[in-house]
Amino acid sequence: MNDDWTPDDAYLDSDDPEAQAREQRRQEREARRRERQSKQDPGEPPSPGASSAEGAAAGGAEGVPPPQRRLPSSPAREPFAQRITAMRKRLAGSRAIRSPREPRPPRGGQGRGADLIKAAVANWRRIAAGVVGVIVLWFLLALFQPFHGSQGDPVVVTIPKGASVSEVGDLLDDSGIVSSSSFFQIRVTLAGKRSDLLPGTYTLHKNESYGDAIDDLTTPPEQRSTVTVTIPEGLSRAQIAPLAKQAGLTGRYVKASVRSKYLHPNQYGAQGRARNLEGFLFPDTYERKAGAPVSDLVQLQLQDFRRRIKTVNMKYARSKNLTTYDVLIIASMIEREVQVPSERKLVAAVIYNRLHRGMPLGIDATTRFAVRNYTKPLTESQLSSPSPYNTRLHAGLPPGPIGNPGLAAIQAAAKPAKVNFIYYVVKPGTCGEHNFSSTNAQFAHDQAAYQRALKAKGSSPTSCPG
């Protein structure tokens, strides 16, 4: 047996090639170490691994020979095998060796792409939620109008009897009173007042809130703090003034109706002839809050006129070189001369025919307007007044309207009857009817009949009830 054999040599018999290689290398290193030690200085003690012969020479006869060594049994191999197993575990932990069954993480590019998609989806969800929130907020603000501004100009509207909520909403929307018919209908429904809207004529305002409009349209007339002003057709500004005062409106109507930002007569062909708004103050029934200024009434009349005049066909009048302002002048004379509606177009024809022939109109109502005498008989001095409104002395139309005509008179003045009458005189025994004629002889006959009846009765020979 080789004296250099050690128990570790037994592992050379191991079935592990790596272990055998490592043990072979270890033995080679040990042999080299021993060789280096044999060359050391003789005075140095022998190395612990010296042979038994070297030990005997150094220690004399008393040197103790090395003990007899045996091959290790099977359990002696266990510590080294355990070390190998522990070393493998350490290597597995340091290199993060993974089981083949464990799923590999996604590659870097794919992982970042998925993360970007998830982030984009999350952002779009947040944006969508924000957009929905803005839309809901806008809807609530538009419906309930918590920051609604001040009301605008007054507007007269008439709610027909039996009108549906949608029809009322459309009417208010078209008039500029509310900004949306649909929102008005929603507010009425939420308020539970769909069946409470009342028919009638109302004075509302542009840009009213839905709540205010609903309150106005559901309040009975007797509970409204408003006043009603009814202006008959044909009255002049001076005659309307006391009606506005009696209604409780404040201010001076005549002064308030000189000019207004809501209408300029030159827009209708006045060409600087109009000294005020006479002729444009449309006659109708208006409602205003008690104590409101007369300028509000003037504004409503002008707005009413602008709406109504659009319905009149001016084609025939323009063919006769007449402007809308000229038509208003003719209409104002018709209102004063006519009591029977069927005669409006006939009187208009007389005025057109006289203008065409260059004859003075001879309408005393224009002189009454000039001298402010609307009820008493005209005196000789008044009939001979040099006023440009004296149509007995001056041919052509007077300078301006002598009152404020209604729609029917304006329509007649715009398109008269196709007749050749140039005269008319009151027919005795009637309530305001006239005899019309186209010759001097017929006119003289009709005039004589009127004078006889006048002399017999001692006053106007008419038969009007009351």
C-alpha cells in the first residue's frame, strides 16, 4: 500500500467525474507543496505531512510512527457529498436558476407595449368621464339657469286657447322670450304645471328665465300686478297720452314718442319728413306692470308695428311711387274718415285718384289734427288755416300721418279698390256710410241730399245707435 494514500483518495472511486477531477487537482497541488517543503532549510521542522521515515530520523528511536489508516466506510463519504449539494444550492441561488416549468417573464418590448395600452385606456376613460361630467353640468345650468342675466325688452305674446305645451314653448322661443322651447317644456314638466298654462295676452320680456315665464303664464289675470292699456285704431299721440296716464303708467307719453332706438322713420321712406313717431305707434291692447314708464308702452307699440308691417304687400303702392311712410299717411286718413269697414278700400281709391289728378284731397280730418280739434265743428278760421295739414288748400299728401292706423287700414291704403271715384259724402240716415261718385253732377246731387237732411235734423244726419 502507498504510504501517501489518504482517506480522501477514496473519493476517486466516486461516480462523480467532476469530484474526481477536483480531487486529482487537489492531490497534484499537495504533491507540489510537499516537493517545495523538501527543499526547505534542514533546520526547519518537517511539515505535518512528512513521511514516517523522515519523522524517525528527526525524532530518533522514540519517534512515533503514523497510525495505521483505513479506508473510510460508506458514512465517511457523506460530509463531502453534503458539501457538494450545498454548493449546488448556493450556485442555484446566486445564478437565479429557474425551473423549466416556471413561466418566463415577457420580453421588455412586449411588456412596455401592454403597459402603454393599459395607460392609454385608463386615460381615455378619465377623459370620457370628464366629458360626460361637463355635459351634465352644462345641461343642469342651462335648464335651471342659476346665473341667468337680466331680462330684455318687453314683448307682447298671445297664448291661444287650447295650445299645447310644445306650441307655447315654440311661441316663446320664436319671440325670443326663452332660449329653448325644449328646455321650457322640460321645466314645465318638472314643475308639474303642464296643465296650468293659461291662454291670453301677456307682456313678457326677451331672455326671460324659464321659471319667470312659467310663473307669468300660470298666474291668473286677477293676481297679476299689471295694467292693461287699450289703444283704438286711428288715435294720435296726443289722444293716446291720457289713456297711458289713466292706466297708471309714469312719464310723458308725447315726449317719449318723439323718437326711439327701436325704430327710425327713415327706414320706411320718411326721408327726414317725420318729426316724431306718429303713424308707427301700433294700436292694440297691451299689458304692463303697474307704474311702468310710458317708454315701455312706446317700445311695445313700435315692436308690434315692425312685426305687423311685414305682412303688408306694398307692391302696388310702390308702383305708384309711394313709400311705406306715404301708405301710413293715407291709412291714417282712412281711419278718420271710415266707420264702415267695407268702405276702407273705396276711400283709399278716392285718395289715390285725387293724387293722380293733382286735386286737393279736401279731407277735413287733416285740419282737425293740425288744430287739435277732434270733436267740435271746425270754424271758418280753422278751415282756412295755412297749415300744411290743410288738404283743402294744399294738394298732395300732408307732411305726415294724422294718427296711428291699424292693420286693416294699412292694407287698404297699400292696395285700394279699382274704381274711379273721386268724391264721397255722408249718406243721410246711416251710421257713417258714404255715397261715392266719379262726376261733379253726381257729387252735387249727393251733397244736396246731405244738406237737406242736415238742415232738417239740425245736426249730423246719421243714425248711429246710442
